[in-house]
Amino acid sequence: MVEFGDVAIDVMLLDSADASRRLIGGYLGNLEPHPMLVQTIREYLGQSLSVQLTAERLMVHVNTIAYRLRRIRDLTGHDLRKPDDAVGFSLALRAKDLLAEPEVPATPQ
């Protein structure tokens, strides 16, 4: 059993799939050709917005993370260092995960 508060955001994102897709497009759309930047966002958010911890987890130099954060800002118009934008990225990633189509295994021929 789960508390509604534990899944409220998921319910809202799934209930408003069109809005969730717009959120995904607005925050992540320009990053599709750059999966490494999406990985950096996930890790940066997961490490409580710590450049140092993100660099350690991704095994890169802190300057690399700083560069990637600037690149993300330039490509999306959203700055992960701003609280509202960090929340937007977090929600967009969660919506992307929730709305992802499950992979169908290939049928043997």
C-alpha cells in the first residue's frame, strides 16, 4: 500500500499526458541528440545539484560538468542552477520515464 502523497506527482503527470509531453519537449526536446547531457541532468539532480558529486559519479572533471550545465542552458533556455528550472527538469524527466513505451522484445524469426 502506498500513500497518495508518495505518488501524487506521478498521478498528475500521467493524468495530463498532453501537458506532460509539452513539459518534456520544453525541457528535454533539444537534448535528444545529446544523451550524455540528459545523463548529466539526471545525475546532477540526483546529487542534490552538486557539481563535485556529479563529476565524481560520472568520473569526469568538475569543469566538464560546468561546461555541460552551460551547454544544457544554451540548448534549452533553462538553467539547472535556478530552483524553478531544476524542478522543471526533474518533472520532465519523471514524465519521460512514466510515459515511456515499454520495449517489446524482438520476435525470433
